[in-house]
Amino acid sequence: MTTHTGRRVVLILTKSYEADATIDVLERDNPGVEVTDSGTYWKIEADDEIVVPMDKVGQELGRPIELSQWLVVMSSFVGRASPGPDFFRVTSKMEELEAGD
């Protein structure tokens, strides 16, 4: 039974060097992230949000990576996508509604 109702976000990444680098970055910078091996995919879960900074993933890979290149390994997500020019964020927040608070 889960207690994460409505706040849990998920990234599904195809296994690859880029996915491995992403997991290394997320586990190092976000101790609450949970990673599950699902055969050919990685399932990455966290409460509230997951932010994947392309500069850190690139450092882990040993070469730069653009968001458009990284999106190729992301097969799905649960939450609200809120990407920027150099990061991908999936969040449980309704940022459009919460901006006026």
C-alpha cells in the first residue's frame, strides 16, 4: 500500500549510457529517488519532482548532451512535464495554478 497519493512522479528510461549517467546524477543529488530495474527500462520515482540537468548528465557521460538527445531515451513519464532549455523536469505541482499564490 502506498502513501504517495498524487505526489509521486516517475521517469521511464530505456537502458543506455545516457540513462545510466542520469541515474548516477539523480542518486547522487537526490537521496529520495528510487530506481527499479524493469528489464530493458529503468523506472525512476520520487516525491514531488525529478529534475534532470543536462550539464551534470553530460559531465557523467564525459561529453555534452542536449535535451533533444536525452529525450530519445525517455520513453515515458508520470507527472507534469516542465522542461527548460538545459533540463527536464517532471513535477506533481500545477505550476500554472500555483504561480499566483
